[in-house]
Amino acid sequence: MDVKVKSMIKLIEEDADSFARRAEMYYKKRPELMKLVEEFYRAYRALAERYDHATGVIRHAHRTMTEAFPNQVPFMFGDDSPASNVSGTDPRTPEMPIPIGEFTDESDSVARRKALKQFNDSSGPVERVRRGLNFDEAEEKEQSTHSNENNHVKDPKLSKSDQEGDSGEILRLKEALAKLETEKEAGLVQYQQSLDKLSQLETEISKTREDFRVLSDQANKAENEVVVLKEMLARLEAEKESKLQDYQQCVDRISNLQAVISTSQEDAKKLNERANTAETEAQSFKAELDKLAVEKDAALNQYMQSLEIISNLENKLQLTEEDARGFKERAEKAEGEVEILRQTISKLTEEKEAAALQYQQCLERISSLEHKLRCANEEAKRLNVEIDNGVSKLKDAEEQCLLLERSNQSLHSELESLMLKMGTQTQELTEKQKELGRLWACIQEERLRFVEAETAFQTLQHLHAQTQEELRAMTSELQNRVQLLKVAETQNQSLQDEVLKVKQENKHLDELNASFALSIKDMQNEISSLMESKGKLEEEVELRLDQRNALQQEIYCLKEELNDLNKKQLSILDQVHAVGLNPESLGSSVKELQDENSSLKEICHRESSEKAALLEKLEILEQLLEKNSLLETSLADLNAELEAVRGKIEALEQTCQSLLQEKSTLSEEKAILMAQLEDTNKNLEKLSEKNRVLENSLSDAHHQLEALMAKSKILEDSCQLLVNEKAGLKSENDGLTSQLEKTQIKLEDLERLYGELEGRCINLEKENESTSQS
């Protein structure tokens, strides 16, 4: 019984993450729980039968013992005790209702057979007691002894032979009495053992009853919950079916109403009403033509603006070509100056070897700093690649959004033209808004990725700050070296003149490099502006193409409506002839309509001519785009030339560095210090340039991230819906956890009761032992 109870507790204590998972686990474990409860019930029935049978046997044995030895054996069971009825059941074994389902007759018979087997196994000592206690024989022997004694007293005149026979019988009776006393003692011992077993059985039966009650309560609660869930499902299904039926009925009614309306409209429409509809349609056509004229003027203005932008771009390209020529001339001048410096280098080659070792030390420091900068650049490139990927994904999402917006615009135009006829297109708009919400959710995920990119940029900034601290340390070292230089300058004043000359030349080269860098930055800015203008032009071209498609669709719709009007006019004339009216009386109105139709046709022709002109202009725009592509190729060529100029500038910088290093070897200490100062200054310049590049990239990335954040603010509304759903799920989880806590509290109460019952059983055993000892 303990094993079964523990297995049931293990099955009940298992938990899941969601309510659906718990329901699934409950339905999976329900047959196991049913089996355990059924086995529990059967064991309880077997124990009850064993208890009833044992109580009956013990009652019978006790009665026989009291009848045989009324003075020695106390009457343990009174008339009012549970052992008064041998054939009846124990009142402490109530008939429990079966909590889960109804057991079959076969299961009851199997349980009874098991109970009988268990009883036969455990009823051995009881049968031995009954076999040892031959109470009927003892009574007969006692009666015979009493009768013999009475006869011996009454007949004193018997013979000696009779007296000898009586004395032999007395001896036999005494021996029988001795045997009976030994058997009585053995019976009392067995009787006490049986009483102990009975007390143990009673305690076990009480425990099993309480456990069974608890389990039955839990099973009833589980069944009630299942019934409630089934009822809820049945209600939902019934509501679903009722709503489907109502929907079908509404659809049928709508179809019937549409049929009735169509028949009524066909019967009720007359010639005057048709003429009025034609006039209203003509007015709507006029209003649409006015709108088209306004849109045409706006398109022409945009086209003129694009032409102005293209002319400005061509002027900027000419300026860039002139700047490139100036750069070439400056590079040629720098080459001439480099040749002059080379002539001076030939004089200082002997002093070059002494400073090589010191130069290598500086190079090692520079290489370490460059390695750190390369790592930072690689991380920046990786982050830029991630940002580009995110931007590409955002562009894809924006393109999808644009496509959806275009489809929404087309739907809005159709709704404006057919609001009175078609009211069902609002559902399509809601579906497309749901799709937009999904796209915004995707963009929200990409926003999270960009937040991670921001964290990576912050790490880069941290690395940048570390490099700046290292540079500050280098500057402090340089300041110490400068003090040493001041001491050396007192001894080497004669060499300062030459150093000043070299410094002037280096300043001139630095100015040239700065001018080159400024011009390159200006070129880059112009290129970026050209790329932006190109993007704007492409967007305008796409808008014009969309407008052209929209105009073509509107022309097609107008043609179809004109054909419908002609057909309606012919049908009206046929109906007029069929009615018998004079068409001449309606000729004035019909002529007015024809005049309006002719005017509309002329307007349509004009619009078609204007559209043709617009198509020609679009072709001109395509030619301009081709020119832009050619300009882009020329820009690429200019960029290649600029890169070549940069290579030359780098070569010049290298030659200048070599010259400075070779001239710095005029004196040992001064040469070492000047070389280190110049190398560190150059490294600082390189680091500053690289830091500027990194800062520019970081600023661009921050701008992109700000744009993405602006877009993400719009998408945060979708997150609120998810938060609300999450709150609902949390509330469900809280309810389920509260239910689990209640069940755990109940189990703890059951365990406490079980402990109390164990204590009571121990006390009862102690009392039984004390009674048996007394």
C-alpha cells in the first residue's frame, strides 16, 4: 500500500511549463492513476474481508474458551462490540463508494480470490488454535467425570472392582485435564498473538481507509476538472457551430437581398434615372481629369528640378577634374623636391647604421600600436558589415512595406471609386495591416541586433580610449626626452641650422599633405552628395514609373466606362422604342450627353497626348540616367587616380621619413631622441588620422542607429501586444501554481495525519503489550 501511495504521489507531483502540457500529462497519466486506485481499492477489499473473517474466527474461539473456562478466560468482546456478529461485517469497514468509474464483476471476483488466498496464507495459526482446542471433547469428559463421581457417591455399596475401575477412569480424567490445561495455555498464547495481529490489521485498515478517502477526493476533483474542461470545449464547439450557422444564414440573406435589389433595380430604373446617373458619372470624370492635370503639373516641376540637379552634378564633376589636375601638378613638384633630398641623403649614409638599432626599437613599438589599431579596424569593419547586413534587411523590409503601401493605395483608389457599391474590401485592408504588423515585428528583431551592434561600438570606443591613454604615456616619455634634448642643444647649436632647414622642408611637405587630405575629403563629400542625388533621382524615376502605370490603369478604366456608357445608351434607345416613346423628345438630353461624351473623348485624347509627352520625358530621364552611369564611371576613374596620387604621397612620406632618420644620426644622443620624436609624431599623426576615420565611421553608424531607433519606436506598439499576451499566460501560470500549492498543502496535511496515525498505532501497540504483560 505504501509503494502504491508513493507512486501515485510521484505521478501527481510532476509539473509542466504550460497549461496545455499539464492537460496532456494529465490525460496521459489518467489510466495509470485509474489502475493504481483500482488496485488500492482491491487491496482494501481484501483487507476488509480478511479482517471480517479473522474477527469471526476469533469470536468463535473466544466463546468456546469462555464456555470451557469461564473463571480463567475473561470475556473480551461484549455484546455491543464489533465482534458480536460473526457473519456480519465490521462497522469500522464502511462500504466505500468506488470513486473513479465502476469496477466490473470480473475485477471483484479476482479481488475476492486474491483475498481468500491471502487469508488462507495468514489463517494458519488460527486453524492451529482451533485444532488444539477440542472444547467439545473436553466438555464431554468433564460431564462424564461429574456423573461418575455422583454415581460413586450415590452407590457406596459397589464392589472393589468397580472402585478400581473408577480410580482408573479418574486417573485418565486427570491426565486429560492436564492435557487440556497445556492446550489452554497454548491457546491463550495463540489468542494473544491473534489479538496483536488484529490490532495491527485494524491500524492498517484505518490507514488504508484514510489514504483511500484522500485519493478518492483527489480523483473526484480531477474528474470534476476534466468534466468542466469538457463542458467548456462543448460550449465553445456549440458556439462555433452556431456562429457558423449564423454566418451562413447572413451570407444567404445577403445573396437573397442582392438578388432582390438587382431585380428591383432592373425593374425600377427608368430613362430619367439613367440620364441622371450618366450626368453624375460625367461630373466625376471631370473631377478626375482636373486631378490628373494637377498631378501632371507636379510631375513637370519635379522633372525640371531633376534637370537642375543633373546640371549641378556636371559642374561638380568638372571642378573635381580640375582639382585632380592640381593634385598631379603638386605631386610633380613634390617629386622634384624628393630628388633634391635624395642628393642630400647620399652624404648622410655613413651615419645611418648607428641609428638603425634605435630605429628598430621604435618600429617595434609602432608595430605594436599598429597591431592594436588593426584589431580595432577589423572590429570596426566587422561591425560595419553587420550594420550593412542589417541595413540591407531593413531595405528589404522597407521595399516590402513600400509594395504593401502601393497595394494599399491602389485599394484606396478602388474604394474611393466604388465605396457605394463594394463595402467588403475593408477586410482585405485589415489583413494587409496584419501583414504589416508581422513585418514590423521582423524589423523589431533586427533592431535588437542593431542594439547589439551598438554595444560592440561601445567596446570599440573603449579600445580607442585605451589607445589614447597609451599615446598620452608616450607623450609623457617624449617630454622627458625633450628635457634631455635641451641639454644636448647647448652642445649642438651648430647642427640646429641644418635641422631647422629640414624641419622647414618637412613643414612644407606636411602642408602639402594637409592640402591633399582636405582636397580628398572634399572629393569624398562631393561623391557622397552625388550618390545621394543619384538615389533621389532613382526614387523620382520610380515614382514617375508608378504614376505612369497608374495613369495607364485610369485610361483603361475610362475606356471601359465609355464603352459601358455607349452600351447603356444603345439599351436606353432600345427601351425607348420598346416603350413607344418618341426618341426626338429625348433627343435634346441625348445630344447633350453625346456632346459631353465627345468632350470627354477629346479630353482623353489630350491626356493621351500629354502622357505620350510624359513618356518622351521619361525616355529623356532614362538617357540622363545613362549619363549618370557614365559620370559614375568617370568618378571611379578619378577615384583610381586619387588612389595613385595617394600612393605617391605615401612614397614621398616614406622618403621624407628616411631622410629625417638619416639626418637625425648627426649626433648619437640627439639623433636617437629626434628619431624617436619624429617617429612618435608620425605614429601620432597616423593614429589621429585612423581615429578620425574611426570617428567618422562611428558617427555614420550612430546616425544609422538613430534612424533605426526612430523606426523602432513605431514598432514598439507590437511589443505591447506580446506583453499583454505574456501577462495573460503569467496569470494562467499563477492560477496553476496556486492549484499546485493547494494540492501540496493537502498532501502535507495527509502526511501529518499519517504521522499522527502512526503515533496512535505505536501507542496502541504499547497498550496491547502492557495489557498482554499484565
